[in-house]
Amino acid sequence: MTTGLPLPGAFLADGDFTVSLACPQSIAFASAHGHSDIIGRSLFDVFASVLNEGAQAEYEQVRHTGLPHCSTHRRNVDGSPVVLEIRKIPMQSATSGIRILTTVHNITSQTEQEKNMLQAQKLDSLGVLAGGIAHEFNNLLGGIFGNLNLARRHVETTQTQLQNYLDRAAAGFDRARHLTQQLLTFSKNGAPVKKNIAIGPVCEAAMALVIPDASRQLKCELIVPPDLPMVFADANQIRQVVTNLLLNACQELPSGGRIVIRASHCAVASGNAMGLKPGAYVKLSVADNGPGIDASILDRIFDPFFSTRTVSGGLGLATAHSIVTQHGGRIVIETTATTGTDVSFYLQAAPDVTAQTSPGPSTRRIASNRILLLEDDALLQMVTGELLKRLGWQVEAVSTGAEAIDRFTEAEHSGAPFGVVIFDLTIEGGMGGLEAMTQLKQRFPHICGIVSSGYADSPVLSQPEKYGFCACLIKPFQSDELMNVLQQVRKSVEQDIPQ
């Protein structure tokens, strides 16, 4: 924000720090603050509202050393917080000795842009690290939980205590999987699956998840205009953003209070301080009437793992920031001790939907109950193969994309084709699932493939059909998830077959 009244632009002071010359902008500023005649007056009186507390010592230093001085500080001018850059330049006069020229510049917008850029660079660096760790951890979790699944299926129903132990281990796995998904989302490797969505139902789903666990004294209100446009976004990820903001607001109100979720339609102009592209946006704010956020930590609240609470993991706001940024939006916070905290984020309004030509019938088919599995992690390859066998499939596993192409081709020519292929997207040091699928699709258009990955740094997982796959599997997955995807693939292929 910037002040509505003019700031002093430039003024000249004599060696005793009395104003000897001022530009019209400075005169207008002084007049607005009750100083009609400023020549001969102390600059510390006339311009007190823009000078910092240590200004006199800075002017003394300039007069004593003859060297210029520049300071940047925040001030509240006419009720508006601004960031000012004040330059003090010594000027030697043959008749008057040292005189000091002062220039005042409002650099609020520039400072906000620099802060946003620094925050983005910091999050990018941490994101690379978080994504790498989460990817490797996902593979480990996949192997561990796959074996847990197999063990649970082999336990006799009479072995209640052993079943309980395995169930607890599975519950711990689910928590670990949730953590890795947050890390992947934060690291920008959770590519959003975007489509036109209404923001109201997304907020209602988040409220249903969070509010029942809150204090009885907590009231939550949702305000969505009936004519609010849709947004082009990933519904699951935006629900996660709203959920995280609601959890944060609830933690600010341990003894109860009020939370208001408000959606609105707004136009963003070019050159805005948030760095958004100009156009139509939907703004969603989550406001609470809690004690507000301490100004000393405001710049750190989007840092991953930063939290002032022992019960918080410190990833909620960092993940929300990452998701909104991936959607081309921005998230901002306004907070005071008297009114509470308002966290708002902006998402581009959905473009007009144009009619599209329906695609013709697919040539895909499931020719057998044989599956070709491409997975370079030995533990995951073994566990996934066992899970598939338990589901009634015959499995053949390979470790490289080149092997997958050779085996699929051989099987086609031998009369014992594979019905489905499951390809890992990323193969270390070799051809991955996408390249293998692209080559096979050119030769065998009927191929039915599932892409699998825990490191979604590619739009392939967001739009598998666009890249020749029927569906995707996000690692680590449970046997039920594997079974459901295979059932969905079989059903979709059957629907594609012309009657």
C-alpha cells in the first residue's frame, strides 16, 4: 500500500539542519502535516513522520564525514505502511559550508517484489532437496508397505493380536505417506491436475474435514457469491490449501472464536505488486479473530518446518504457498493484534469453455491377464509383482525401458500378448516409462498402459491419457489402490470398444 498524500521528494538543509530549500512536493507534504512555512525550520520537526528515530545521528555523521548516507526503513505515513529509502548527500558551499540534500523515495512495491523473489528462490532450493528425499523415501515406503499388505493377507483371522500389530504398522505408513505427499507438493513435483472447478464445494469439503474436530465455541462461516466464476485448478490440491489454512486458524483460536471463509471475484491490473498476470481472478480469504501473528516472525511463516507450536509439523503454510504458486496464483497475509489474521490467495478465473470434438473410439484392448511391469527398484519390483499375483494376474518384470520394449514386442509376435503394462516413469540411468510407451504406442496402438511414479515432476501423471496411458498409480500405493486402478482401466477399455 502507498500513502494517499504526497511524500517529501527532496529538500536542502543547512549545517544546523534547518530547511533552506524544498521542492513543491516536500512543501505540499509539510503543509498537509500542519507546517505552512518550513524555510528555517528544523528538518527533524517538519519531516518527523518520515524520518526514523536515529535520523539525527545519521545527519551528524554526514556533516562530520562529508560522505553520503542511505537508509531504508518502514514508517506508517497517513495511516499507510510504507517502505522509504532516504538518501542524505553532503554538498559543499563556499559561503554556507556543508549543506545536506535529502531525497525520499517510496520503495514499498519494489521491496515487496524483492521479498517475494527471495522467498521463491529459498523455497525452490529447499524444494529440490525435499523432492529428492521424498522420492527415495516413497520407494522405501512402497517396498515396506507392500510387504505389510502381503503379511496382512496371510495372517489367519484367529491371530487377532498379530493382525492388530500389522494394522498399527499400516496406520503409521499412512502418516508417513501423507508426509511425503506434502513434501512432494511443496517441492513442486506434485503437478496439479487442473480442470474447471467451483470453489464453494471445495471449501465445504475442507470445512467438513476440519471444523468437527475444533472447539464447540468455534464458529465458521462460508460466503460465496452465487455468480462467482469457476477456477481452473486441481480440486484436491486447493482443498488441501483451504484445509491447511483452516487448521492454522483453528490453532489460533484454542478457546473458540470466529472464522470466515470469503470468496470474491476481482480484476488484477498489470504491474501489480504481487507479480500476478493481469486478468480475472477469484480471491479466497480465510480470516480469524485470533490474536494475530507476531510481526517478528511474519517473514518466516512460509518457511518449511517453521512453527511456533509443538503440535505442528510446520509444513501447512509452506505447502499452501507452493500449491498456490504452482497454480500461477499468490498467497498474502494481513494480520493485526486487534482484528486477527486474514490469509488470502488468488487463483485465475477459468477461461470460457469451448466445444471440443469428441474423440473417435479407442483401439486399446486388454488381450490377456498378463502384466508387464517396468520397475528398476528391486524391492518394489518384487513386492508389486507379488501384489499383482495375489490379484490374479500373471506378471513379468523388467528393469529398463529397452527391456520392456523387447519383451512386449516378443510377446505380441509369440501369440501370448500382455494385457496391461505398468511402467515406472523414471528409470535411473536409462530409458523411462514415457519413452518406452511412446515407442510401443507407435507400433502397437492397442497397448493399455498404467504410468507409475512417486515423483510427479512431469505432466504425464496429471494427464496420462494425453501421453498414451490409460491411468496412473502414485507411489507408494496399497493393494486396494492397485486393484481399483486395474478395475478402472478394464472398465474404461470396455467402454471404448465400439458396440
